[in-house]
Amino acid sequence: MRSSMLFAVLAGVAWGAGGYFEKAGLKLMNLPPLAGITVRTAVALLVLGLLSVPVWRGVTFSGNGPAWLMLVLGGGVVAGALGMWSFYRALSLTTNLGVTLALAFACSPLAGTLLGLLKRDQPMNFRIAFGLLTVMAGIVILQLGRSHPAGTPR
């Protein structure tokens, strides 16, 4: 297995397991989603901040404004703030964690691929298109199979 795939699987497992505990914590404490995001972000900032100290020594901060803007807006505002808020809101409302995780994380490659295609820097072939379509079909199947909390189909 390529290391990129291994780390992608590790990320998915971490997000799925983390999502389980985050959902449980939100429910047990009756915590609003925004408070949960704050805890997640504070802990991640502390851990990653400490781990990244040696890395920052090699970073140059000169003159690449567009790159910093992409990191700040794309990573910080869109993925970080909007993405996490939406995910935590979904966690606080869902009765089926698996469907919520699948829907959230299946939309991610679709959105990224579409943006890449619009910018013309994303390769596309039959296997990529078929893979994306099967992921989305799987989400539709999961959504059709979900049931009301009382056990009766919606």
C-alpha cells in the first residue's frame, strides 16, 4: 500500500473514531456544537503546535501572499471553521453516526475533484469518475436504508 493511501486510511479511521467520541461527548454533556469545536480546536492546536516547533525553523515567510491566503481562507475558514461547525452541528442532530460520517466524508472528494477540474489541475479518467460515482451511490444507499430513531422507516 502506498504511504499516501495508508495515511488517508489512518485519517479516515481517526476521524470516524473521533466522531464517535465527539458525538457521545456532545450528547452526554448536552454541549452546543460550537463549544465542542472549541475543545477540539484548542486541543489540536496545543498538540500540533508542540509537534510543529522544529518544522517552523525551515519555513520562509517571504512574499507568497496568495499561498498564505489559500491556507488561511481554504484551511482556516472554509475547511476549519465552516467545515467543523457543519460537522459538529450534524453530530449533534444525527441518530446514525455512520451515515453522517459517510455523507460528510464522501462529499469531500467530490468537492475537491470538482474544484480541481474547474481549475484544470485535477486529472480525470474513467476509474476516477467511476470511483466517485460509486462512493456517491453508496451514500444514496445508506440514506435510503436509514430508519427513524423509533425503528420505523421514514
